[in-house]
Amino acid sequence: MSEQQQVGFVYDDRYLQHNPGLQRLWSTDSDLPFVEPTIHPSNYRLVMRTKHLLDFSGLIESLSRVAPYMATVDDIARYHTREYIERVQRICADGGGDTGEGAPAAADSYPIALLAAGGAMAAVDAVVSGEVRRAFANIRPPGHHAMQDKGMGFCIFNNVVIAARHAQASHGIERVMVLDWDVHDGNGTQDAFYDDPTALFFSLHQDRLYPAEFGLLDQVGEGEGAGYTVNLPLPPGSGDAAYLAAIENVVMPIADAFEPQLVLVSAGQDASTADPLGRMCLTTEGYRRMTARMIEIAEKHADGHLVIVQEGGYSETYAPYCTLAIIEALVGERTGIAEPLPLDGLRLQPQYGHVGASGEEAIAAIRAQYASYWPGLG
Ligand SMILES: [Zn+2]
């Protein structure tokens, strides 16, 4: 067990107030008849159950509370257009609606979206100032699909991009690395950093899941930023072994060459084996080990500066345990709490310990694609 580290934790009950409503179908403009609605997948329960699990396990006692604050319009405008920010405000003032493509806001969602972005910023402040060594931001609504001028995929403002730009503008950080392990591609983050060599972006995701037109292997960045968008599309069913192999064989050598001064993670626990929206079969142990690799990168290059920001995760029974494993890794402690899907059983799945043939092929293709930008891969 590693030495205990001071770890910051951002959370606020106001995050529970953002209500994306009910979901009757993926397309909400269908005419009758349709079956009974279900609660929206991006509802309040993920971050609430995560907080309860931290309380119940006692791990909360090992964390330092970092208070979130509201991002200002100027903070949000470091990525989003002012026209879009005003549109979100107007949609909420009018009682709520879609902020773009599948990113619903309710009447009171605007200030909560500002508090989500400000939560990621506060985590950056706490880490960079040395108040804590690492931090986890348990925030919502999520951010990584949000584009400059529209919400997408349950995301209103791109929290991780706004936090990265804040680190660069307010803390003198030059080189930021973002790794997105959400099962979906981080299209908004890719878009924000596409021509920017100061922000290295990795997206590990299920190949062509959502949005299908982003996160493709040939999307490598452009201009000065060519090679600094690193897409790692993996086949469905990849599992812990393939994710770890992709991190060790692609992410770590590139990070060594880039030498980030701050490491941010867009953490989607929707790559878990129990997720209703993803098919990537990660276990709590996979999340624990991926976090350990991020700590290694941050300790080696970034004076330990690591901020993990909550994105998706739709198994309300299992995803909070994946988050617990992440935070246990950040702290360097194991609570030993029993999991709803015991690891002993999950370890029998082939993808737990072995990279499948399709995973090997995908990782080889990724290495070949990026070798001309990053000689360490050659
Ligand atoms: Zn996702």
C-alpha cells in the first residue's frame, strides 16, 4: 500500500438539483404511442450514491473537502461562445429544454452547470496551490460532450476544458494533459483542443459508440495541434487488460514525451461491466489500476498535480464502487467494502486478464497511427 496522500473532494448537494427529467425514448419528439418513461440515465443518483458510499465506507474521513464555486461567464467563455451561454440561460429562464442535442436543462440547471464547471476549477485550484496533492470532483451535469456552441449527450458546459483553460490562464500552467476514459468519445474536449499543442488529449472509448462521427483514429488534431489529439477507439468487450495495455503502450510513452504540468481525467464509470449504455466490461480493479497509472504520470512529470472529474456512469449499483476504487487509489488506502459484483467472479472473464485479438489489433493500429508524431511509439 502506498503512503496516504492528501486528497481533495469536491461535492455539493446542489448538484442533485439538476433534473434532466424523464426519458421516454432516445428521441423525445416521437408521437404517441410510446411506452412508459424511465428516469433519465444522467439523473442525480450517480453522484449521490458515490457520496453516500464514501460516507458509509468511512473513506470520506480521509478526504479534504474542496468547496465548489460558480464559474463566471468569462470562465465558461474560455471555450463556449457567449451566444450559447446566453441561450442556456434563456432556455432555463423559460422553464427548461434541450440545450443542443440530447442535453436537457431544467429551470434551475443554469447555476448548477456553472457550479459544475466551478467545481472542476476549484479542484484545479486546490491541487495547483498545494492545498491537496490530488483531487476528485464529484460533479454534475457532466461536460465532455459539450461543444463550443451547443450541449450534447447530457453535457451542458465542458467542465474539464474550462478547468484546463483556467489552469493555463490563472495558474501559469503551460502543458495540460487530459485523459478521457468515459466509454463515449470526449468530442467536445477534442474540439476544444484540436489545434492546440499545449493541451494533449487522449480519449479511450468504445469505437463509434457516441458520437459516432468523433473519436476516430484519423482524427489526430490539426495545424500546430497535429498529433496532440490521441484517439484510442477500442472494440466492445475490451475489458481491464486492453485498457491497461492501451495506457501503458500508448498513453504513458506519449505523456513521457509531452511532460504535462497538470493531469486531468474525464472519468466516466460507464465503461464498467454493469453499464447499460456501454459494453467495455471494466471492473473496479480496472479503474483502480488506471488511476494508479495516472498518479504515476502526475508524480513523474507534474509535481503530483492530478484532478479527476466525474463524467458519465449509468449503473447506479456498480458505478459508485468504481468511483470508490478510484478514490481509494488516490488516497492510497483500501476500505475493503464488499462490492455488488464480486471481483472473484469477474476475474474469470477472459478480458480481465488478457488482451483479446481485436484489442491487440486496435492498439497496434493506434501505435502505428501516432508513431510519426511520437517517436517513442515507433
Ligand atoms: Zn459516457
